[in-house]
Amino acid sequence: MKRLIFFGVLLIITSSCATEKPNFSPLSTSFYSETKGSDSDRGTKNNIEINVKENVNASEISNLIATFPQFKNTSLNTEITTLKYSLQNYLYAIDASNISGKNRALKDFEKAYKKIQKLRQNISIDDNEVLNRYLVRLKTNISVLEDSIKRN
């Protein structure tokens, strides 16, 4: 009888423990709390009214950053790393309502994008198509985010 009660209590304890799913997003929650700033800073009129954690376009950008493929061309991979870094900064700046940081990250993204366009000539047709799909999706999602920021 004691064993039955012991195993019953053990079963209840182990089944009632909650577990969290791992967060594979490049935007970690610890970084959110560090970059948001104080609550008094959010009352300014230049506030960006987009929640990056719940925005579909921002989450797709984050997923594209995480799944971006590697290519055989090392200079192309270097520019892709720069592009990914500028996109992360862009999302962090939007989340922190940092307009100047957002604009700076957007300019860095454009520079890296133009360099990647020049380096695309040196890769195979299949790699070029894959790269094109990623770049088009990134630009589309950034355009939608920028439009929604300008509407607010």
C-alpha cells in the first residue's frame, strides 16, 4: 500500500511539472529586456508601435536569419553574415523603439544587399535561385514592417 501511494505521489509530481520549449530564435528574451530601456523612454512621440515578438513578418525575418544557407564562396558568406547581423540589429532596434538604430541597421542591410547582388554572379544557378528566394522574402518582410511603422 505504501508503495502504491509513493508511486502515485511521484507520478503526480512528475506529470505536473511544466516544461518550456527551447527558443531557437536569434532574438532571445534576455536581450529584449536589456534593450528596451526604461518605461519613461517609451512615452516619446517617436515610438514604434510594433511588437516584434508577435509580428509575423519580424518572426519570418528571424527564421530566415536562422536558416540562411552557406555557400562555397567565402566572400559571399562573409557578406551574408554582415546582412544577418544588420537584420538582427534592425529587429532589436524596432523592439527597443530606437528609430536612429533602425535606420542605421537598414542602411547596413542595404549595403550588404548590394554587395551580395554583385557577388551572386560567381555562384551556380541553383545556389543563385536559393539565394534569390531568401533575399526576396527578406526584402518583402522588411517592406511590410516599414509600411506598418510609417502608418503608426
